[in-house]
Amino acid sequence: MDLYNVRKELSSGKPIYDIPMKVTYYARVSTEKDEQLHSLSAQVKYYSDMINENSHWEFVEGYIDEGLSATSVKKRESFLAMIEDARLGKFDFIITKEISRFSRNTVDSIRYTQQLLSFGVGVLFQSDNINTLLPDSELRLAIMSSIAQDEVRKISERVRFGFKRAIEKGSVLGNNKIWGYKKDNGRLVIVEEEAEIIREIFDMYVNQHFGMRVIARVLGERGIKNSKNNDLATSTIRNIIANPKYKGYYCGNKTQKYDYRRNARKHIDPQEWVLYEDKENVPPIVSEELWDRANVILNKRGTAIKGAAATGAYNNRYKYSGKIICMEHGTSYHHKIYRYKSGDKEAWQCKVYAQKGKSACTSPTVYTAEVDEAMKQICRELVTNKQSIAHDLLRIYSDAAGRTGVERSIAKYKSEITDLLKKKDKLLDLSIKDRITDDEFEKRNNVFNAQIEKAKGTIKQLEEDKEKNRSVTDRINSFRELIFHELDFEEGVSDGMADAILGRIEVYKTDQRNSVQLNFYLRGADESMKFLVKRKRGSETSVCAEPYI
């Protein structure tokens, strides 16, 4: 698709629905529950009919993902196939329900819509009234995606609170499949066949003095496999020996998910575990004495679990990770904390400087507060009319609740049911007057009944949509405060906004004392916004970032 000509037609007032294009759709639900899958089928029918009924559009088969979260796109096969097909030019335009169908992750939402535009493909987020073919779409998309991402964070916090409450009540959490047990309503029940293997592992480790590799080999030779039909790994043997559940102890809070946007978990130090004897909910498989002896050996051999974090878990942990570049070496800056009497300060150093010292790199240190000050000015310049943008965003939500024509559709299907009932009455009259046979009556009557049930089902779905639209309307006032807060920037720029608009920051040393030049490149921009950061000593205002030409 020629984006230049399409945007030219749109700017002249031509509706997107009147522009000839190859159009597809993307539909997704986050669970595999029956009611969600029904919602998915409704999405598929709605978008298929919508595209096919437009004489200017050519229908391209849609893309569907079932029972998958929108927090990340990594496991959504249809979504990724759609991106690849866009690259191959199989369609020009994608219609989807809302931003959260694509992703609740701000970075993913922006990145994939920009990638699609680079292929000449636009996206219409229908409920949010955002068309990425329009020039103002990216800022709106960034703000709306940030709001969606914040809702994911709130859900994550509620789940974490639920876990905490479950731990306080002694409900057994964690994997439903633990060797030797099965879970039943928050308590463990011994599976004797597997429990016998657990007892053998402890006996071989303590009494026969076998190492974990030997134990794994012995069990493998006997054909004992894990759930993936592989031999038991030494790490599995180690985890079994170190697990207090096998001696009848409740054990919780062993790991915590520290970032709602990622699946990485931090293994908590054993001293911070919630640990106590609970033989009722966690029946022992081995004696406490045998378990203690095994763990004394484990600790002596230096193989006790220390809960090391997963490799790469801290990548992009901070707001500007990977975005600040040393122009002397072309390497990224690393995050540091400087300790001062006046308080700790977050700073960034060139990777070479951090590894080899000042003699290897003369690029200046950059403080997060300095970058934040410049970012606030950039965002304020981008958002020149906060009132107008906030008004537009609120209108989008209002339109989403009122523009769908649900009431008209419900009235239409109710009228259809009335007509069908009249036809059934006429059919009955024909039967009574012997104008048609009983077989013919039954056949035609069944057809009418099926059509009535289908219309009733559609009305039920529309009523549910109507209720959802009402809830959107009720939330507009709460969104108002959130939107104005997002556009204020007094408290700084959110992580989501920084991810959405910032490409990179180039750091240059200057000839001026206590000053640093920072060139900010926004996503998709060829020109930089230059700032000179001036540092003042003995002053409360230690950060002074200003545009630098």
C-alpha cells in the first residue's frame, strides 16, 4: 500500500472505509473458557462480515489466537504469522478490537505497529478509535498502551496479594505436579508409587553415599522418567533433597515474580521462606531425621540451592537501560548508584569506563535526574495541547460506548423474532387446514425454531456487549484523572512513555566545565533534540537541562 497517497486521501477527509485495500483482522481471547471462546467466535463473525460487506475492500482471511495473554507476543503464533504475512504484502490493513488485543505491553504495541507501517500496513484499533495511518496515532497509542499496561500491573498486584493471603492460610501453592504428591484443594496427597522413588533417592544419598549424578543414572537405567519422558536431571534430584515438604513442612514464598511485564522470577533466600511443620496439609514422605541428615550432606558439599536469578533477568531493568550510548566508544552506558552524604544518586557510566577506569574512557558520567529533566521538556513539547489530547482520549472512550449501535441491532433481531413467530402462526394455520403435510409442517417449523434460537443467542451477546459499553462509560471519569496525570510530567516521565517514544541518547563531552551534551533521538525520527546539561555545585537546583543548538 502506498502510505503517502493513502494519508493524502485521509487528510482530504476521505473515510478509511472508502479506500480500496486488502483487509484482514486479528482476534484474540486471553483464556480458553467457553464464554471467552464464544466471544472469539463473535469477533470473527463481526469482522468477517464487516470486511466482506465493504465493496471497496478485499477480504483476507483473519488471524486468531485462543487462550493466550496479551502481556507478551512471544507465544502468539497467529500474531507472529500475521506480522510475517504483512512483510510479504498479503494485506494492506488490519482491524482489531482494541490495543489490549495486540498487547498490554507499551513497547510491543508501538514496536509492532511501527514495524507494520514499515511494511505499508496500517492498523485500526476499533474500540479505541486509533488508526495508525493517521499522523497523530503514535502519541495516542503510547498513552493508551501505557494505561493498558498499568491495568496489567494492577492485576499482577492483586494476584500477588492473593498468593500472600493463601500462604497466610497455609494453602499449598506452586506447581500442581510435585514428585510424590498430587494437589487436592490446597493440600497435598501422597502418590505412593512416586513416594517410593523419593524414599529411594534419600536412602541412596544418605545411607549409600551416592552422588546426585549416580542417583540420576541409576533411576534412568530403571526407566524412571520425568513428565517430559526424559531422565531425571541432577538439578531435579537436588531440588527433591532440599524440599522441606518431603519431611512434612509447609514451604511457601520460595520465589517471587519481581516484574509484571516479564516471566522472570527471583529465588528468595531460604531464610525468608514461610516454613513450618504442617503434617495435615503436607504429609511427610521421609522422616524429619533422614531429611535433616540429607541436607547436612548437601550443605557440606556446597550444593545447597542459593536461588540465583535467571540469566538475563535484569536486562532492561531500568528506564534507560540500553538507550544511553557513549560516543567515544559506541558502547552502552551501565547503571550505577553513587553514595553521597546528601543521599544516593542514580547514574550511568560508559561500559568501558566501568570496566577499565577513566584512563580508558573520558566520556562523562550521566545522572538519571539529568536525563529525566530533559525528557520532561521533550514530552511537554510533544504534548503542546494537553486539554485537547485529553478531550480526544475521553471522546474515544465515550464513542466506544455509544457508537456501536447495539440498541439498533437488538431491536432489529427482536423484530426478526416477531416476524418468525408470525410465520410459525401462518404455518400452523396451513397445517390445520390440511394445506401442508405433517412432515412438511415439522420440517419448516424446525427451521423457524432454529432461526429464532439463533436470533435469541445474538441478542444475548449484544446485551452483554451493551453491559460492557455501560461499564466503559462508567470508567470515563476515572480515566480523566489518569490521562491528565500521564500528560502532566511533573513527577517525571513514566517507564512506558520513555519506552514508547525514546530511541537512544548519545552522550558527548564538551569543552565547558561541568557540562554534558545529550542528543535525544525519538523513535522514527532522523533529527535529534540536543540538550546541554549544566551542573551547579552548592545549589539545591543541581540539574539544569536546556535545548542546545
